[in-house]
Amino acid sequence: MPPESTVPAVAVAGLHKSYGAVPALQGVSFTVPRGGVFAYLGPNGAGKTTTINVLCGLLRPDSGRVAVCGLEVSREPVKVKARIGVVPDESNLYPELSCRRNLDYLGELYGLPRRVRRARGAELLELFALADRAEKPFRALSRGLKRRLVLAAALVHSPEVLFLDEPTIGLDVPSARALRQLIRRINREGTTVFLTTHNLAEAEDLADRVCILIQGRVVEVGAPMEIRSRVDRGTYLKLGLSGEVTARELLSSCPAVKQAQRQNGFWRLEVEALHEALAQALAFAQARQLLVNEVGVERPTLEEAFLAILQKDQSAEVSPR
């Protein structure tokens, strides 16, 4: 038997699931190494929720092999549930109970001894900056603090794998940032994180591996940089100029620039040849007596790669066979 550290946190092979005549998952296969952050991405209706429900033992697949921490989910669902934590997109805590009592109650459900669960609850309240609100009812918390407590609740029994479904949805910028920092800390301490999100920038920031699912089929798996490089459609030049300029003026003066878009106060130029485009852009600025206050080179983001993959898949669907 291989050492536990070499057994994937999640292993899925040939997973199929249909709802009546409608296929939800069509031969899905992927593995999640231990100790990483794995982002499971796809448009609405791709099959992400169905996959998570199968992985958590809430839904039986039609066929395929699904294992979590080396345990076959279909054969040992209770053991699997004891080794995972789940953070749903909607709260699953009791609104009338205090923060401390919610954690204590969940620890009791997982069979933790009273002393252990109380110590664990206090530790989590401190970690998630909720100690001063320990006696407040869950319903009295802000949305951001509620998400923190839901995340803390999923960690009461120290799970090996944590499933996060849209963890920062609806949060303001400071709350979302604080939650991402907590996710990184949890991961550094050894918990494998399985993340679904529609925020592609968040996925690129947190994940070391990405799986893209479209219409129940896996179309890409790999590190974010690998995914981006496979659909790399060009190089982008980031240009900061001091004056008012139109995209038409830039394009007419810089033949090596294919597209020009204004983003966050800068120009993002898609270029054919970087050296020529940069020389033309600087000459354009000098001729207009514009100050160049920033220059940088960018590759397509994960979001742009995702959209390119989605567009390619949709084109393939409508193209003649």
C-alpha cells in the first residue's frame, strides 16, 4: 500500500452522471495532489455542483471511480465525510446560535470530545478574528463575518480536504481579501483546498492547479500559467500616458498594435511584435509630447484564456462534422 502522502487528495476517473436524458458529467477525470489549491472552473451548467455532490457522497454517479484521501466514496461515504470539510455558497449554520455554540455543536456532531471541541472552537475563533464576537448570534454578523464563521465551521474537525463553493461571492473588497488570506493560511497549514469560483482572477491568485469543465467534459487541466500558454493569442503591452488619446489614434500610428483598450487608467495593447510595437508607441508619445509614466509586458490572464477556451468549444459545437 503506497504511503498516504503519495495518495491524491481527490482522484476522479471516467465519471458519468445524467439527470434523465440530460448528461451532466461525461467521462470526467482529474486528480488533486495533496497540499495544493485546486480550482474547478466552468460556466453555469457545466457540472461543477454535480461533481462536488458526488465527491462529498451526496449524489451517486452513474459510473466511474471517485476517491477522496484514498477512500472510495461509494463504498465508504461516512469515512470520507469525516475527512472533508464543505463550505457551501449559502450558509449552513444556525442563525439563533452564537458563534461559539455553532462551532461547538458541529464539533459534537463530528464526535469530538467536549474538551477537544471547545479548544478547537476557541482556536478557530481566534484564527478568524471572531473571538470578540464569540457570544453573538450568527444572524447578527455582517455578511463577511458570516462567511468567516462558515469557513471556520468546516474546519472544526481538522479535515484533510476543504471544498469551497464560491467563498467570496457577495463580499466587499476588504472582506474578500481577508477571506483569501485565510484560505492561503489554511492551505499552508496542510489542508488541500478544492475551490469553485466564477472569479477567475481569484482562481489565478489562489490556485496552483486548474481544471476547466465545459458541458460536463474536462477540456483543460494544469497550472494557471500552463493553461494560459496553451491558448496564448499574443503579447500585451501595458502603457501609461499622461494625456488624452483615443484608440483610433494609437492604432493608426502604431501598425504593430492589433488592439487597444483602456483599462484602469492604462492602455492595454495587443501587439504582433513587441519590439516594433514598443518603438512605435514611444515615438507616438514623443510626437504628441505625452509623458510615458508606465510600461510593462503582459500575457493573457486566466480569465482571457478561459473565455478563449469557451469560445473555441462553442465554435466546435456549431461547426459541421
